[in-house]
Amino acid sequence: MESKTENRINECISHLDITYSYQLAKQMETHKTNPVLGFRTAGSDAEHKTGDFLYEEMKRIGLQNVTKDEFWLDSWTFERAVLRFQDQHGELHTCQMGAYQTNFETDGFETYDLVYVGRGTASDYEGLNVRGKLVLADINQRDEWWINYPVYQAYLKGAVGLIAVQTQGYAEIDPRALNAQDIAGPEYAPAFSLSRQDASYLKELLCPEDPAVSHPSSVAVELNASSWVERNRPAYNITGYLPGTAASEGDDRMILLSAHYDSYFDGFQDDNCAVSMTFGIIKALIDSGYQPRYTIAVCALAAEEWGVCDSKFDWSTGAWNQVFRVHPEWQGRVIADLNFELPAHAHNTQDAIRSTYESADFLKHFCENITVPKEAYPDGLTVLAPIETWSDDFSIAISGIPSTVNDFSAGPFMETHYHSQYDNEEFYQEAVYRFHHELYTRLLVTLDQLILPPLDFSRHFLAMKSSVADCLAAQSNAPAEVLEEIPALLESISKVCESADLLYEKIQEINNHTVSADFSMVSGLSSKLLHIFRKMQDYFVRLDWQDAVCFPHAAASQNLCHLEQAVHALESQNITAALEALYEVDNNCYAFLFDEEVYYHFTEYILHQPKDRLMWGAGRILHHENLYGLVQRLKELDQMAIPGSLDVEIRRLEAAIRRQQAYLKDDLHYMKQSVDKIQALINDCLETSSHYNKEKNGENQ
């Protein structure tokens, strides 16, 4: 016999209308800033009109208290970028270009000289005069460097703008594909994107394959462009609510469904289908007559793709503002966020729910009972942790809201269709979309039936313990004052893991009780659990210089390994090996390729910028080792037949090692103190849960 919960889930699933979601996704393409390419960008008129449309649709399907939650950002409007030129045969080419969040305005078509600068690194400009000219550069953003580095390099060389051609990494689906990404740089350094096919005609003029054929240093092109950025403009997250029955009894907890509605090009997968899936799921609940215990909030988030000028962390702007500025009261109330990205395409043969560490155990158990259709995912379903920085769920998680996302970032779609004009309905997979509707409807209702948020803190600590153990193995030759920090930290982690395991058992025991009407009995415990979750994110979630999530000690530990490798290499007169090691230290890979001012700008804007412009990245990159001068010196020495003594360079590296060892010691000590603080919070929760169980047992007797 099916349980009541299973009956409720099946009833909700029976009311899902995938056609409704698909059609809504297509309707979202109506408003665009560029009439040819699309684009629904942060704070633009097209984004505002789409938000208004979603606002009315939320009310139409039955959500209550629908609001336009205003926040302020840097807006971008991209109306056009058309390049015109004659090829070597005299044929006129008129090319649509993509764009980045920068300023460039022409009065119709204006003529510029264009120069090809290879990959756009500092050395590519040797012997070239690009002042007042456009430059054309090849780029592989996914595997090499981000667009901001060659763009700012072009700006410093005096170019009026850079046109990027994605040679690999993104937009690989077709030679005609354009690409767009967040700029992560200043709006005054203009940038556009051109397809490989259109760029090939320009390259034939500027650098013919036959070396015997003479070629000009520049060619005349005409550009008609309108792209502008405005600082401090309004944008709107659209939020509607399905009230929960517990609210009338004083329990104001919530569950959040979220997806972003800004886009590059038409954004069918990214993220129209995700927004419309949240609407489709909540509509099925409403149509089925489902009455949730907890209020369910549906939030269409603005400005996920970009929203802040000249910041390394310029995406996820709408989500960060929603949970830190617009609705900070959601912190401690929202027990889960189900965020969605690109959900109508299979990114791998195996589907995955990506979550924070703390939710992984619950989700793994949940997935054990899921039947996955072979036509959607032949290799089934798994759970991945931790949350990554690619989507809004990271901003939401660090606010103290346990978050998940359908995993999307590792599949080939990211290299082929993502952020191109080929993100359209031609690559829609109905079986995948249907499965995700059903999967997350089931997860939503399952979460709604729980008394407590299912947070297993031991999973986070076990991952930390493994990372600290790796650090111990890697730093076996470190000074005693560094090494002595590690055993005490490992011991504290082992103790807190035991307590966290016991707490999770209590949580499961409470969640398995027959539900009573008195939800207020556990609201205090729920708040305490969410408080611990928030502190876990504050204390232990950091980023490296490539935006990967790591623990506080990891950056210094990894830097030490590479610095010591470099020293050993120099002691053996192997400068090439030393440079290879230094390439891995923080962001010093850019010291090899770009002028010092480029390197300096994109280092300092992380370390010395107001927190509100760094948003979700503020304070999460802890240290930096500036090796620019040393890298340049070693590169010079590497060119010499006999480099001579390397004692000065070795001493500089040894000084860097001492600094990183001091950082590591401080990080390990900080982590030990933080683990002990979490231990005290868990102990308090254990005591509270014991009181709850005693009361429940008394009721049962």
C-alpha cells in the first residue's frame, strides 16, 4: 500500500504539464535587446519586460503575494554589433558579432583599422602599433585564460576594442557560432566576439597560409555597434508564494525554487527552461490541490550572468542580492533551495544532483528510490558535492540556505552550445525535461514532509579531514610550529564528526516520527541547525584563484608544494621546471603572459575592493603571492645559454615559502578554533533534540 506521502507525490506528478513549461520557455524569448541575436541582460529593458511577464504569469497560475523585489546593479544593454569588410576576393562580408559588458557606441558604420594579435598576450603586440585600432585575438576561455586579460591588455596598448574569436573551449558546435561570457573587467575596455568562420576571412587577409604572399599589417573594417553599461540601475527578482499550512501555527519556514531569467542570445536551456520548470512544478502542486506544510517561494532571479562592473565575481548578482539584501530574513527560515540550470538537456549519460556537503547523505538516500528512464539517463542518477560557483546556488548556500542544483557544468554542452546562438529548442530533450520535472517535484514534496532540515554536518568535516591529512603528507618537511597545528585540528575534527553523526541520527529519528500539528516544538531546533549550516559556510568555504571551492588551508598548502618544487628545480639549474611550478601558484600564470599592469589590476580588484562589489567572493580568497618580477627574471635567465648563479632567485622563493608557511599556520589555527565553535553549537542541538524526543515519547505514552 502506498503511503500518504507517496500518494501526494503521485497526485502532484500527474498534474505536471511539460508542454506548458516548454511553451513558457519559448515565450520568454519575446523580449530582447538585440533583435537579431537576442540577449536579455542585467537591468536592461528586455530583462524588465520579461520580469513583468513572469510577474503576471505567477499570479495567473495561482501564486500569492507576488512581488517584484527591487535591487540595484550595473546594467548592460547590447543592441547591435555588425562588422563589415571585403575579403581578399573583393566579396563584402556583413557579420553579426556578440558582445561583452562594455561601452562602445558608433554613429552608424564607422571605419577602423583592424590588426590581428594572435592570442592577445603581451608578446603578441611586439612590433605592432594598435593605437586607435581594433584588434582581433584568438581565445580559449575554458582551458586557458578569461576574456578580461587580453581585453585589458588591448586597452593598455591603446586599441579601441578587442574582437575575440573562440578557437576552442566554448561555442565549438559550429564555425558560425558566437560566444558571450561575463567580462570580469572594466566597462571602459571594449570587447566583442566574432565567429571562427567570419574571422577566417580576416585572417586570410592579415596572415595568409602561404608565407610567400605579402600581407598588410592591418585591414580596414566598418563597425556599427551599440553596447552600453550604466552603473547603479534597478533590477527585479520576481517572487511568488504558495503559503504553507504551518504558517498559521507560527512556523514561518520556507522552501525555495529558483532559476535565473536573464540570458545571452535566446537562452532556451540557459535558463528559460529552468525558470519555466519552476513554474511547471508549482503549477502542478496548485492544480492538484496540494497544501504544503512549509511556504514554497518561487523566485525568478535577475542578473545571474552578470551585474557588477570590474569584479572577478560579477555573476550571480540577483541571487546574492536576494538573500543578503532584499530578503535577509530568509536566512534561518528557508530549509532548502532547489535551483535549476539547463534542465532540458542531458549533459552526461548519468544525471546528478549537486548539493552542499551537508545535504548529500539525505539526497543519496532519496535517490535510491528513484527510477531513472533509460532514454534520459542510461547510467542513472548520482549525488555530487560540494556546490560550485558556476550558478546561483552558491550565493544562496553561503547565506545559510542549503542548496542544490541539477548538475550541468561538466558535460559537452558547455563546450559546444553554451552561451551561443545554438542554445535553442533544436537541442531540447523532452525525456530529460520530463524526468527533471518529476524528480524535483518528488524531492520538493519529500522535503516538505520533513520536520527538520536533513543536515549531516559530518560529511563536510570528513571532506575537511581528508584535505588536512593531504596537507600533512605534503608538508612533512614544514617547520614544527606549522606541523604542530595539524594533530590538534585532526583530533577536533574527529570529535566533531562523532557529534555530528549523533546529531544526524537524532534528526532522522525526529523526521521519521508521525507528524503532529505542533511544528513550533521544533522550529527552534530547525533555526539552530540552519545557524550551524551558515557558520560552516562562513568558517570553511573558501575559493582558490580559479574560483574552485576549497578549505581555508588549501591554497597555502598547495602554494607551498609548488614553491618548494621551484626551489628544488633551481637548485638543479632547471629553470624551465621552476617556471612550470610557479605557473601553479595563485594567479601567477598570468605573470607569464600579460603586462604587469594587467596582472596587477586583476589581482588588486579582488584584494582591495568593497565587499558589495565582490558579493559572494568577498573574503573567500585569503592570501596572494605576487611572483610577477621573479617570473620575468627567470624567463630572461631561461633564454640564456648559461644563466649563472640562481642564489638570488632561490632566496626570493625561500622568503615566499616562509610567508606561505605563516599563512598555513594561521589558517590551521583558525580552523581548529572554528571546529571547536561548531562543536559547541552541535552539542547545544543535541541537548535540544533530546528534550524534543523526551516530549514526543511522553506524548506517545
